[in-house]
Amino acid sequence: MADRAVGIPIVREGMPFVAGAAVLTGGAWLAGWTIPTCLFGTLTLFTAWFFRNPARQVPTQAGIVVAPGDGKVIAVDREFEPRYIKDASIRVSIFLNVFDVHVNRIPCASAVEDIVYQPGKFIAANKPEATIQNEQNALCLKTAEGAKVLCVQVAGLIARRIVCWLTAGARVTTGERYGLIRFGSRMDLYLPAASSIRVSVGDRVKGGETIVGELR
């Protein structure tokens, strides 16, 4: 599937926020209000920066899995995954704070077998219970070799708008942009139990660029 956000410096979903802040800045400037102009101008710049959509150097090695989002690794756990993999798995959880890039990326070349949205709570995304209780959108991916990978966008305390641009049946490539979560969030990535993991808790990762594991 073609990457719909490639070459766009600010994701489309952020444009209304940037435009609104810019209008407030212009109105304050025309009214001659110095302090409000500075405040709204700062808000405009921050909003544009928050919805930034940077290019990434996507690695091309066979069998690798890249981070689905920017942020800090807060968990690497072995557990049974009941929704899609339905077997032992390794969960890598990445917490995205408000200063991270919030565009989400495909972890590995695959076919989208299903997309499952689950309504839920808005617990702080860095809390363990957010994995189960929060609003989330799960991307069920199957590689050409038959490996099943589950990539889950999890809403947080502030982030209450999950965006996914894909539909079931799409074929996607490693590092392809596929959605975003507004204003702080979490990504949970489930890999088969035999996978080799290359990150640890506390590591900082870049979506579409940092290799988090290798499928085996």
C-alpha cells in the first residue's frame, strides 16, 4: 500500500490544530496585542512541531522488526497473546510522551489480516494496566513467511484520538506510516516467542528506524 503521508512535513490530521493556532496568532497581531501574539505564536509553532512527520532511514535486512513509534521502551515481557497470535509471545511496549513524534509505522513487511478496535478507558499510557483497559486499535499482521505480529495503538490520559489509515487486506512495507495517536500514547508490539529482541527497558527508539527484534 502506498504511504499516504510520505513527503508531507505535517500530518493532515494536525492541520486544523495548526491553522486554528495560526488564526489566533494573526488576530492577536492585528489587534496589536503583543503578549497574546507571542503566546499564540508559540502555540502555533509547538502544534506544528507536535504533528511533525519526519523522514526515516528504514533498515532493509530480511526478517527484522522495527519500532512502530518513537519513544521509550517501558516493557519487554513474555506472555500469552490471546487475540491474534494465540500463543506465547514477546510484548515490547513503547511509551510516547507529548514531545515524541506521534506518527505510527509498520514494524515489518506483511499483509493486514484484520484491524480490531476496542473502546476502553484513558489510563495514563505508561501504566501496566493500560495494555488491557485502555481504548486501543490492534493491527493483525502476517508476514510472507507466516509469522504473526500484533501492533497495537493504545490511547492514554491525554491522547484520546486514535487514527489508522489502513483497511484489512492491505499489503504494507516495513516502516510505512499507517496512523497516529494524538497527544501522548503507547504502542504495544507482540512478536512470536522465538523472536530475537534487540532492545531493553529504558532504551529510546525511533519509529521505522530502530530495529527492535528479528523474526525467527
